[in-house]
Amino acid sequence: MVSRTVHRATASAAALLTLTAVPAHAATHESDTTRTSSAAALPAPDMTGLRAVLRTLTTQGAPGAIARIDDHGTVHTAAAGIDDRSTRRAIGNADRFRIGSVTKSFSAVVLLQLADAHKLDLDASVDRYLPGLLPDKRITVRHVLSHRSGLYDYTNSMFASSVSGFEAVRDKVFTYRQLVQLSLRHARTNAPGAAYSYSNTNFVVAGMLIEKLTGHSVGTEYRKRIIEPLKLRDTFYVHPATKIPGRYAHGYLTPDRTGAKLVDATDQTVSWAQSAGAVISTTRDLNTFFSALLGGRLTSAAQLAQMERWTPVNSTTRYGLGLRRRDLSCGVSVYGHTGAVQGFYTYSFTSKDGHRSLTALANTSNNGTVLNTMARTLESAFCGKRTKAIQSSPLTGRGSYVTERNVAYEDIAPGVARD
Ligand code: HEL
């Protein structure tokens, strides 16, 4: 266990700018006004609690776990366990890792910058930009970015069997069109705009929009618009290369069969996800990213407001445009994304003003207990010391987790069984 607290200068990069379909009704565009969310009003982070959560993760099947809080220029880090089961090297916050769907926030930022530049209309049909790609012209860019398009998530079928599904695509290189075709073999989940239904297909379409509108790869656009301006030294999009550059944590996929050996899933193309999930980063860089985003330094205030037009997912989660809102037990709302890619679970969230951010990583996946416990890192980081310990709760069913308040709080891609 390593833990430290250091002070640093404020980042200067700032000069920029389950298949459970949830009906999207009137509440779709609710605002944040009733939630406590400024970092200034937050209690001090509970580092003792955070360390305990990381240790718990290592008893639940994660070889290691790390977390970093950036709070008004003060950095707190914690780590438990190992980043490599062969060498048994300790895991640390300098380790790079695969961030999975936190990538979706990067893709959304690029598109909202294009909206800022009047190159994209969020309410235009996807068909205007990508003629003939989708079978329904009523699907808009906004539907795609808010998971309301109804496009089936092809990863449900791809990863129905976790290890063999993964090994079948580990080295594969897909085109975006191939991934969309995999989705279109299946019936759509809902009419455009009618319901929230999380689907990687949406952010494959987002990647295609980026490439069409800019004439560049998504990797180039992430670099130009986000990575370089924010000086994210540990953030990469290397698709279709299979290696994480530099120092990194190994990621271990938990097999579906109880007791089977963890599978080292570190090396893979992540081509099945690309703009929906293939970015590599660190806890520091993700905190910088979400602080900048919520701090208004990546988009105009008007486009950030678009990102924060919320579709309810369940009683504690909302989805905006490539952005999640989590409502914590202490009444604080936090903004960011979660990620699950073979071997890695990520939580990355910030306060409403971007002044306090937390990123946590466990280097395993396909382990519902671990994923569930990771939510407690948010409570430690943003709610401070609590009199009643937040309990981890059992996986209650396919794609559904409950908290001690007995409410489902995580929307899991359908067919992505964690047990
Ligand atoms: S799932 C999520 C998370 N998102 C979605 C996306 C991402 N990741 C995936 O779609 C990966 C699916 C396979 C993951 C794999 C494992 O756990 O390693 N599971 C299986 O193979 C199960 N059979 C909604 C959790 C998000 O938080 O947004 O990332």
C-alpha cells in the first residue's frame, strides 16, 4: 500500500477551450440546479476510506487498484496490490491503463467542438453527414451521443462468452463500417429518441462523424484538440497497435467460469471499440481532462450545457452527451464516465466546477463485485468521512447492481454478464 499527498501548481493547460431501455420522457432534459456540486462546498476527501476501498478491491479479485484525487491543486494518491502478476511489481498512479468507455467523453468533446465551430448540428440527422449508413433517417447526432438511437450494441453478442469472445477479437482490426454492420444485423432496441439504451455502436458512429467532418482519424483529433492543449503526457490512441506504451498496469480479465485463472488481456487492438473505448491514459491525465471539461476549458459554455442535458438512467445516474452524472449518497453530483475494457475498470469523475476530480482503476474486469465496490471511491472522494460505511452489494442479476440504498445504479451494456 502506497499513499501520499502532494501539492502542485494548478495545471496551466487550461487555455482552451441492459439493454434495459429506459424511456426518455419529459425528464430527459432536466438541469442540475438542485444538486450540491461546487468543490468549495465539499467535505475533505476521506483518504482512509479510499485506501480501504482499494484494499477491498484486491480482496475481491483485482490484482491491484489505484486512485488519485486532484483537489484545488492538491494531489492525493493511493494504491494497493500489484500491476503485474508475473513480476509482482506494485501498482502505482504512474501506470498507464486502458480507459474503456471513458473514451466516449473524448469523442463527445471533439464533436461538441465541431458544433462550436458550426460544422455539426446536434439535432441534424446522422444521415446528413453519413448518407445511407443508418437505416433510419430520424436518428440524430444527439440521439447517438445520448444513447437514445436504438442502435443495438454489437458487443452483447461479441462478448456473450467473455474469454473466447475476447480472444476472437484481441488481434482483429475492424473498420467502423464493419462494426455498424454487426449492430444492424439485430433489431433496434427502440425508436429514435424514445429510450436510453447504452450501446457502443453509438460511439462508433461518433467516430465516423469525427473522421467525416474533419478529414482526420479520431487519434489525430484527440491529440490536436485534447491531448496536446491539456498536456496529457500519458494519454494515447494507438489503434490498431496492441501495446500500451511506457510504464503500464497489466489488465486481467476474469473468466466466466468460477475459479478459472485470470487472463492477461493487456495486449489487444481494442478495435472492437475504437472511438467508443480505445484510449489509454493515467489517473492524472483523466483528472486533468474532466477538470478542464467541467471547468469550461474544452468547449463553449453553450456546448457544455448541451452535454449536461440529462437522460435519466436510474435513480442515481443520468447520461448527457458522452458524459455521466452520478448522484452520491451525500447529495453531491459528480460528472465523468466509467469504463470497462478487458482487464481494466475505470471510474473518472469531477465536481460541477471541475475543482475536485477522482480517477480510480482496478486492473481486472468481468467481476461485478469489483465494479460495484469501485463506486465507493466516489463516496470517499466527494462525500468525505461518513458515519455509516457504504457497503458493497451483491450483483443482483444480469447487468444490474444495487447499492445499500437498494437501487440499481449502474447501467451495464446488455449481455455483458459480470457473473
Ligand atoms: S460496458 C459499461 C462501460 N462501458 C461499456 C463498454 C465500456 N465496455 C464494453 O462494452 C466491454 C464489454 C466487454 C467487457 C468484458 C469485461 O468485463 O472485460 N465483459 C464481458 O465479456 C462479459 N461477457 C457500461 C460497464 C461503461 O461504464 O460505460 O467501457
